[in-house]
Amino acid sequence: MEEGKRLTCPVVARTQAAEGHVELILQSRALARAVPGQFAHILTPGVLRRPISFSRIESENDLIGLLFQVVGSGTRWLAERSIGNELDVLGPLGNGFPAPDPMKPWAAVGGGVGVPPLFAAVQKWSHLTGDRPEIIIGARTAGWVVMENDFKELGIEPIVTTDDGSKGQKGNVADPLSLWLDNHNEAQVYACGPIPMLQAVRRLSAGRATTYLALEQRMGCGIGACLACVVPTVGDFGLSYRRVCTDGPVFRGEEMMW
Ligand SMILES: Cc1cc2nc3c(=O)[nH]c(=O)nc-3n(C[C@H](O)[C@H](O)[C@H](O)COP(=O)(O)OP(=O)(O)OC[C@H]3O[C@@H](n4cnc5c(N)ncnc54)[C@H](O)[C@@H]3O)c2cc1C
Ligand code: FES
């Protein structure tokens, strides 16, 4: 795995992924060697870079995707990029997900813009496990559901939940995950989304599944130097503060001090 290089990457495609959500496809041989769950740190006007996970990784054609919601000035600027523009990117950064154990049932649970790194994981590893992974994706409302069709193109029908019931099951991802865990032993659950969602996934999975949680914490440098991203974790040596950008963004559920 190549890691953390400063790269200039051309935008080769741009799609409107959902209301207020854009996906850019970049060409980069180095980024296309990334592991799902790793991220790119992208220079936008101003001081800070913006971290975005890889939404797809196609190493055979040196392409990667970045799917993001427009929430502020950095993502607005990114959403205005078009084919031929070049981005200044540090990456791939972070640890990424481990490959799933092919002998164990696997569920991927994503909320909002937490779905893209899980799609990259399923795209890379779904053929490894005997049964197709269970995919549960949630959003606030129908217009914000992302990557549903991408999963369908892999031959997997995701369970969709929306907070307002405008698409799929009304509610959040916890109910279908709980049901799935009731019917699967020694499972593995990969998740990414808002902190309350990750807390619910961790709580439901405790003692029943190995859980990997990808955190989308606010960041500064992205390379381990500024400590803006630390989170309290617990391990063999008790409490420790760990950097989401370099020790994560993927942590095992039992490591989190929530
Ligand atoms: C490892 C990692 C991976 C990420 N992957 C994705 C991704 O795949 N797609 C995506 O859409 N976003 C992702 N994010 C979040 C993304 O980095 C932020 O939305 C972005 O930096 C906001 O920049 P901005 O200038 O547009 O908004 P700002 O002006 O910086 O902020 C606008 C609003 O968004 C809030 N905000 C900013 N950053 C975050 C954050 N990290 N978490 C929660 N709220 C935030 C601010 O509090 C503020 O209310 C990821 C973050 C991390 C750390
Ligand atoms: S963002 Fe600077 S140490 Fe993590």
C-alpha cells in the first residue's frame, strides 16, 4: 500500500449522487491502490484540507471516487469542480478496514455520507464471503439516500431506512441490524456514519459481532501532527487518546470509549 503522498489528480467524471451530494471520479494510480476506509485529504481554498473517504476504488483503471455532501465552503468548492480540473490531494491516508473473514457472516451499515466507504469495501470484498453481505443504509430523507443503485449493480439489494419514512423502512439502521444480528452468529459488522449511529451499532453488536467503525471526525492536518482529531479509546493499557487520521479512521467497536 502506498501512503500519504501529495498528488495532483484530474477529475475525469462528476455526477449528482443525490440532492446536495456530488461524486467526483479522479484518475490516480497511487490513490487507486488504497484500502477501503482510507481517505483523501483535499486542498480547497483557505488553510485546511478536507478529508473525504474513497467511495469506489478501481485499481484496474486507476480510478477512485469521492462522494460528499455539500455542507460548507470546502465541499461547495469541490462540488463546483468539473472534468479536466485538477485536485491537490494527500493520500491515501489512514488505516482502512481489514478484509472480512470469508467464513463469517458480514453486514455493512452506513448512515448518510458514511455509506461511500462501505460501498468501496463491498465492491472489493463481497465476492470473498460465501453469502452476500447484508447492506443496511440510512438517510434522513429519500433524496439523501446515496449509492443504493451501486449496490444493486453488484447484485445486492440494500435495506434502506429513512428517518422520515419517505423511502424504505421508517426509522434508522438499528432495527434491521438488530434483526440481522438475531439470526447470525459470530458475525462481523462494518459501519460508518454519525456518532449516535455508530454508538447504536456498537451497543447492538457487543458480545455478538466483531465490529469495525469508521469515524468521520473533524480534522486538521490529517497526518498525525496537530492532535485535532484525537478520540478517547480503551485498550490493553487502559485509556489512551488516539488520532483518527493515522490510528484510524477505522477502530474496533470495543476500543471506543462511548
Ligand atoms: C476520515 C473522514 C472521512 C470523511 N468522508 C466523507 C465522505 O466520504 N463524504 C462526506 O460528505 N463527508 C466526509 N467527511 C466529512 C467532510 O470532511 C466534511 O463534511 C467536510 O470537511 C466539510 O467541509 P466544508 O468546508 O464543506 O464545511 P465546514 O464549513 O468546515 O463545515 C460546515 C458544517 O459541517 C460540519 N462538519 C464539518 N466537518 C464535519 C465532520 N467531519 N463531521 C461532522 N460535521 C462536520 C461543521 O460543523 C459545520 O456545521 C469525512 C470526514 C473524515 C474525517
Ligand atoms: S488531524 Fe492532525 S493529528 Fe489528526
